[in-house]
Amino acid sequence: MTHHPSPRPPGAPYRAGWIHFTNVAPILDSLVLPEGVSAITGVPTQMNAALLSGEVDIANISAVEFIRNADVLEALPDFSVAVLGPVYSVNLFHTRPLEELRRVALTAQSAMSVALLEVLLRERGLSPVLERAEGEAEALLAQGFDGVLRIGDSALREWYGVVGPLTPETTMTSLPHSARGISVTDLAEEWFRLTGHPFTFAVWAYRKDRPPPPALVQAMREARRDGIGHLADVAARHARKLGLPERVVQHYLWNFRYHLEAPDRLGLHEFAAKAVPGHAPLTFGPRPGQE
Ligand SMILES: C=C(O[C@@H]1C=C(C(=O)O)C=C[C@H]1O)C(=O)O
């Protein structure tokens, strides 16, 4: 896919598009946009489209859209939403074993998780019917789907609703994977079982002809340092918003890898080879200090 919107006129404001899920809060919550930069927010598929149409100049987008459009996009070298092992918020809720799935409901909010699910099903030689359908997992399961893919804050809440509660004796990782007849398969954990690598869900991508002003990248790095340095506060604030225990949100957040380090790139390249064979080479901006 190649898009050619006209270049930004000199002096025009630089526009950012943020997917503002809780997992990006440690970067975005304390971000102070430099002068001349504005921002809109939306779900992943909206921000993917906004970046590709030229409506915004930079966005934290689904990694798969970065890979599919690697000919026109470049990514910041040190920003990611990645995990090694479970992520807790990219979940397949199912009522029969994976091998017996017939009809799976997909969310229209996410490009990444759909592409990941397709890779994981293919690796197991499975091919259930995949359909777009919105709604809560339990409601969709009651309507005849035997699998429901959910992402983001609502997936985290629904996961906890099925497998919780956390008690002082338990940890997030010791919670069961099924309860009340519903199993939850965490797609990032499945990816880890398959590859032993992290899974990179999002990168911060921009059009190659519209790189971000250095002041914006600097502000993002400072905001991330502040957010990670005050993770308990970020978690407490978002736990209230989500209606989840603080301990759950704190574990959810500290589990993310936000710096696109070598293992995260390895996972990204491995996923790219599996999901988008023949993709253009992935390019990244200069590393901090080398700009
Ligand atoms: C892991 C998640 O990460 C997000 C998932 C995305 C997607 O599925 O396309 C895009 C951006 C990420 O921030 C999540 O929100 O559950």
C-alpha cells in the first residue's frame, strides 16, 4: 500500500494521533506537547488510518500496519508497546478447545491482534471462521460464537472478570486461564511459547517525509521517564478509571517494554516475516544521541 499525500507546508502544525489505552499511559499521561504540535486520540484502527491518510503525522500504531506500509513509514528507534510473555489485554475468550473452534468474533478496533491470531492459528493448522462482531466477550459467547478476540482496556477488565479475583496469596501469573466454562488464551503468551521472543504490539511511526520535530521526541522521552518513575501513581489513577484493583493495573503496566530494545526488534522482525512475507525493509529513525 503506498500513499502520497502532499508534503506538509512549511510552518504547518505537526499533528499526532495517540491510541490512548491504559498501556500507553506511562508515556502519554505526563506528555507536554511542544508548541506547534497538536494531538487527537482514537482506537488503533482509527489511528492507523489517520496516519496513512496523512490526517496525522505521527502515531503509536499497530506494528502490523507499520510492517505493511514499511515503504512509506519509519518508526522511532526507542519506543514500543511490547511484552515478553503474557500481556493480559489481548485475549481470546473461548468456550471450547482451540482445536475445536468454529466461529470466532474479531474486534474492528485492532489490526494487530487479528494478524497475530491468524499467525497463531496457522501455526497450529487451524482455520475457524473469523467474523467481525463488537460487544462483550461473554455476550458474544452466549450468541453462538465459540471464540471472541478482545483487546485493550475492555479486554483487561473482561479477563479479570473471568479469572479474578486476585487475593493477597495470588499473583497475576498464578490466576487460572479458565473459569466459569470460559478459557482465556493470552495471544502474547502464545507467541512467547511459539518463538521465545517478546511481542511488539505498537511502534511510534511517522511518514518518512514528515519526521517529528526533535522537541516532540524529547518531550516523549521525558514523559516516559516520568511515567515509569511514578508507575504506582499512574496505576492508581487508571485503576480507579477502569474499576480494577491497583495491584492488577500496576502489574499490567510494569510488564510492558516501552523502549523497543533488541529483543523487541527481534520479535517485531520475526512477526513481520510470518505475517507479511515480502514486506519492505523496516526502517527506524536515528537512535537517541545520534540525531
Ligand atoms: C497490547 C495492546 O496494545 C495495543 C494494541 C494495538 C492493536 O491491537 O492494534 C495497538 C496498539 C497497542 O498499544 C492492547 O491495547 O491490548
